[in-house]
Amino acid sequence: MFLACSFWLVDAYILQRRWQDARRLFDRLLELRNDVGLLSEEFDPRAGRLVGNFPQAFTHVALINSAFNLTRFEKPADQRARPATDDAATAISAEA
């Protein structure tokens, strides 16, 4: 199982508003990490172990993107209502 693609499936579930499926798959993928929290390129379900390039940066980038996408929809409603660009503009104007 190619792990980056599995995280992309999490993102696809989010875009389809299938929040529970997205969270469930994300949590299952996190369970595959090794003892120091790293993931490889693939997971072999028959052998029950990580295989391929290790550690795999693309997998970790996909994990981070999926985590970000999930948290965007799990924050309190008032935080979700503001686009990210508004937050950045507010921070910039506050520094000025």
C-alpha cells in the first residue's frame, strides 16, 4: 500500500465532506508509524511492516497536508469562517 496515496485518499474524503471516513483512515495510517513516528514509502499488510524507501519525505508531506486539512474542518466554527488569507492580513496589519 503506497502511503502517500493513502493520505491523498484522506484529502479526497475531506473534499467529499466524508469527515468520519477521513478521520478514520487518517488514524489508521498514523498507527503504521514506527517507534519514533516515521513512515516509509509503502506498507505491506501481509507482512505487517513498513517497506520501501525509509524514511519517505513524500509520505510525511502528505501526512502533514492531511492533518492540516482535517484540522481546518475540526476547529471551532468561528475559526473556520475566516479564510486563511484574512488571518495573514490581520497579522501583517497588526505588525505595521
